[in-house]
Amino acid sequence: MTCKGICSRHKAQKPVGMGRYANGQKRCQICEIFLKWEGLWCPCCGYRLRTKPRNLKYKAKLRQRETVITVHENMIVKKIPSG
Ligand SMILES: [Zn+2]
Ligand SMILES: [Zn+2]
């Protein structure tokens, strides 16, 4: 599975006012390009195309929660008298 240069013929332009995935564009991680392509597989390298961002919202939520926990722990540490 390698890039043969065919994908450049199907290269998608950056949409205005909306996300690439929202615009129906698909991402090939082998060719590292966004395609305007109806199929599920890359016409260039044959790799499965990505149709939506990977766990983007879930990751953001998780990171936020970790930050809150860290802040909370710092507060507890500060409350303990140093002796
Ligand atoms: Zn390619
Ligand atoms: Zn590809």
C-alpha cells in the first residue's frame, strides 16, 4: 500500500465555513491527503479512507476531565499543613 500519485487527481479543496469531513471529504492516511471520492477505499493506494475525525470530542472531554482531577489534587496537597 503506497501512494501512486493518483490521489492528486481527486484532491479535495478546503471547504469554506465547514469541516472537511462535514463536506463529504475523506482522508487517506497513507497518501496524507483529503479526497473528493465516493468510495470507501482510496483510489490511489487502496487503503480504507477515514470519513470522520477520530474520537475528537471524546478525547477533548477526557483531557478536560484529567485537568480537573489534577487541579483538584493540587488543591488537596496545598491544604495539608507542611508541619
Ligand atoms: Zn496517493
Ligand atoms: Zn491513498
